[in-house]
Amino acid sequence: MLQTAGILIVYLLVCYQAVRGNERSVAGYLGGSVILPSGADPTTKLVAIRWSIYNNVTFIATFSEGEFRNKYWKYKDRLELNTTTGDLEIKYLQADDDLRYTVLLEHPNNLERHNYVTLTVREKLRTPSIHIISRSLKDGFCTISLSCTSEDNVTLSWKPEQGFSERYLSGKPNQSSNEAVLWTSFSPNRNITFCCTATDGDLKEGKKHNLKCQEDSCHCQQNYALLVFLLVVFICLIVGFAYKYRAEIGTWFRNYWNTAFTKS
Ligand SMILES: *[C@@H]1O[C@H](CO)[C@@H](O)[C@H](O)[C@H]1NC(C)=O
Ligand SMILES: *[C@@H]1O[C@H](CO)[C@@H](O)[C@H](O)[C@H]1NC(C)=O
Ligand SMILES: *[C@@H]1O[C@H](CO)[C@@H](O)[C@H](O)[C@H]1NC(C)=O
Ligand SMILES: *[C@@H]1O[C@H](CO)[C@@H](O)[C@H](O)[C@H]1NC(C)=O
Ligand SMILES: *[C@@H]1O[C@H](CO)[C@@H](O)[C@H](O)[C@H]1NC(C)=O
């Protein structure tokens, strides 16, 4: 009894994994293109490929007996089937392409396999985000490094706006993460803009970052001016005070003088 239950559980798990293994999901963007992976084993030959929507009932792209057919009007002139891999490319994506696709793969010896791909069509690329990794002003040079990241599967690149002729380096610090880092150094007291662009080949989305790297000398001059101003105010007060009470001060001095000299 227990043994049977155990076998049943193992069987269910295997089934579940097999189904999950057939399921993929990809994302594309309105107006862009996307490749639906067939999931075919690259070592086995494909005799026929049939891509369909609405639970198998509508074939959108088929390849059999060496012939490619793309009859369904909705995808007319928007499909490209790779007959070696079985992958299907959909171009000029529309909002209603957001569906679950089925692919039937036929191998020699009547071997068949179903795989499923769920396509999500997004409005547009998300704006990449920028943050400062480090920034310093030393020996008359501003040295900065900026990071640009995106939540989408895109290629990121950095570019300075016009007016920046210094050298800069940009690259991917980590092959597996979606990040582009920029390193550069330039003379300070300027207004500089760097732009990070995200692209998936068709669509683009950029974000700008404005940098101002000021030398501290400005602050020092301001402090100095404030000090001079306070000193002038102080002297004015003393002079004013002395002028107002000149009679009293004169009397006080005379008295002090007299007592000091009378004593000795
Ligand atoms: C598509 O059809 C095949 C066989 O005709 C079936 O095994 C498979 O479950 C069907 N897929 C869907 C999503 O209905
Ligand atoms: C099909 O895909 C393979 C592997 O990605 C590639 O080498 C080949 O050029 C593709 N064929 C076509 C017709 O796009
Ligand atoms: C990201 O895009 C590349 C090329 O467009 C593709 O090869 C890769 O599988 C994608 N990765 C994910 C996680 O979708
Ligand atoms: C690269 O990025 C991945 C995912 O963000 C992370 O798990 C990994 O530790 C990073 N590797 C290095 C060398 O930073
Ligand atoms: C710096 O330049 C950007 C655009 O180039 C502009 O929008 C911004 O107002 C400028 N800032 C200053 C302080 O000049």
C-alpha cells in the first residue's frame, strides 16, 4: 500500500517535471520582435514543425515535407521559422500576440513532442536606472564611475552628451548581470551629461544623468567674504558706540588717569 503510494508520488513528480520542462516563457515589446524557442533537442533531426495557438486548433506556422506554410492572416508576413532549430520569430509584435503557443515537433520514426511557450508582450522597454558607484575630486580631476541597470533583457551602453571630449571606459563588470559601468575622469566646474541606452535590437529607451563636479574653492571664497563682512559690522558697532558715549568715556578716562597718577 505504502509502496504503491510512494510510486504514485514519484510518478506524479516526474510527470510534473516533464510538463514544466516543456513550458517556457519569453517577453517581447510592442513593435519589436521575439524568438519563441521550440525546445527541440539540437542533436535530433526535425521532420516537421507545427506552431499553433488556442490549444492546438489554429496552426500559424508549419513546416513539413520541406514546405513552410504561414496561412493565418493575423501573423501574415510576420513570422520566420528556423527549420533547423524549430524556433519561431514573430516580428512587429502586437498586443494580442500575448498568448500561449504550442509547438509540435516531429522527429524521424514517428517520434512526437509538444512544447509550450507563453509570450508576454510589454508596452515598451522600462527606463534603465542609474546610480553613482564612486565620485571623487582629487588633484584637479573629477573621477567618477556610474552604473546603469535594467529590469529587461537588453543591451546597455553609455555615451556622453556633446561637449565631452575626454576619454571614458564602459563595460560589463559581470557577464551574468544586466549592468553597464562607466569610468571617466575630467576637469571640474562643468556641467556634464551622460546617457545610458537600453536596447533589445528594435526598441530603445534612454536615461540621462547630469553631473556637476565643483571645486571647493568657491565655498572658501564665500566663507572669507562672510568673515570680512562680520568684521566690518563689528568695527562699525564699536565706532558708533564710542561716538555715542564719547562724553562718558572721556570722563571715565580722565578719572582713571587721575587716580592712577595720584596714587604713585
Ligand atoms: C495539443 O494536441 C495534442 C495531441 O493532439 C495533445 O497531446 C496536447 O495536450 C494538446 N495541447 C493542448 C494545449 O491542448
Ligand atoms: C537557425 O538557427 C541556427 C542556430 O541558432 C543558426 O545557426 C541558423 O543560421 C538559423 N537558420 C536560419 C535560416 O535562420
Ligand atoms: C535575452 O536575450 C538574448 C538575446 O536576445 C537571449 O539569447 C536570451 O535567452 C535572453 N535571456 C532571457 C533571460 O530572456
Ligand atoms: C554576477 O552577478 C550575479 C547575478 O547578479 C551574481 O550572482 C554574481 O555573484 C556576480 N558575480 C560577480 C563576480 O560579481
Ligand atoms: C546642465 O545641462 C543640462 C542639459 O545639458 C541642463 O538641463 C541643466 O539645466 C544644466 N544645469 C546647469 C546648472 O547648468
